[in-house]
Amino acid sequence: MGYGGKTSAKRSPQQSETARFWLMVGPPAYHPFVRQLVTAKQMSVGDSARLMALAAVGLNEALIAVFDAKYHYNFWRPITSIRNGDIDSNPATDREATWQPIDNTPMHPEYPCAHCILSGSVSGVIKAVLGTEDIPEIAITSPAAPGVTHRFTNLTAFTEEVANARIWAGFHYRFSTRVGTDMGRQIGEYVVKNVMQPAVTAEPQQLPRQGLVPVGR
């Protein structure tokens, strides 16, 4: 975890900025992304509402899935493994008793990466709806990095930045970010294909044509 240490000399200033940028959590992290997209695409009210609702459902489903997995596997965070490198039965690792990540480690198990599954779910929803990885430029700000704006024109670039940020922050391992992103993308695609499908309306029934009754003369 040479890149994830608080005082890492390997991490570039840009990588440190990205790590801090994605310390933001909750709705501010992902809902603005979708809101900007519907504006940039000039979607109708109905299409906008559906996309934002699908993204919200995808995020909720992703949270359920990731915390179910986290407490099933109960895998240790880098701060725990690095500080206990002398008791992990791996002769290639040494203990670093004072190692610290870039910020406070989240208080739940490591695997898989929650930020990754959330960004993946948003990406999965958008790709399934639009049919493409490329999007109009989206500009995102973060309360964790005042004055900084990150811009995205591609969904893969977006999810990769989030995944890298969690490694550069010292919170996750690479395998966890890959699994998290893939889970999220699958959840997003599933939601679009199975939730809030366009309603199918039945054609009005045609009444049988009645025979004319001749009028007597």
C-alpha cells in the first residue's frame, strides 16, 4: 500500500487530490452526476424522472448488496493488515505499526469497495438507458476538496477514477475495487431491464358489429 499511506512519496499531487475528492459520501457523491446528465441531454420531463429514479433504485440496491457482502466476508482493511503484517503467515510482509491512510478508514469491512459499487451502479444504469459509454461533459465538485472540479465524458473513466481514489486513499485493495465496480454495473443494468418498464396499454376492445333489424312497412 505504498500509494495509500498518509505521507506517501509515491502518490502524485493529482492522485492525492483525487483521493481526497472522493472522500465525499452519500447523495452528493452521485445524484448530481445524473441531474447534470439529464440537463445536458435535454431529456423530457418523463425521461428525466425515469432516469433519476432508476439511478436512485440502483444506488439503493447496490448498498444492500455491498453491505451484505462486506459482513459476509468480513475482510480486513489495509490499516489492519499493514499494522499486523507480522502475523499474517506471509513472510514477505513486515509490520508497520504506525501506518496511516490519507484519512480515517470507514468503520466497516473492506470487501468489496462500496464507492466502486455505487459508481458502477450509476454507470450501469446510464449505459443501459443511453446505450453508450460516452456522455456529454459532466462537471462534479466535492465538499471534501473545495475549489476542485473533476470532469467526465466517459463512464469507464468515471468508475476508474473512483476505484483509483479508494486505493490512493489507503482504504481498499485493487481486487476489491474491481469486484465492486463490476457488481455495480451488473446491478445498474438489471435495474433498467426490470424496474419501471414502459407500461403496455391494451387496445380498446371492438364491440361486435350488430346486424341491422329491418323496419316493418
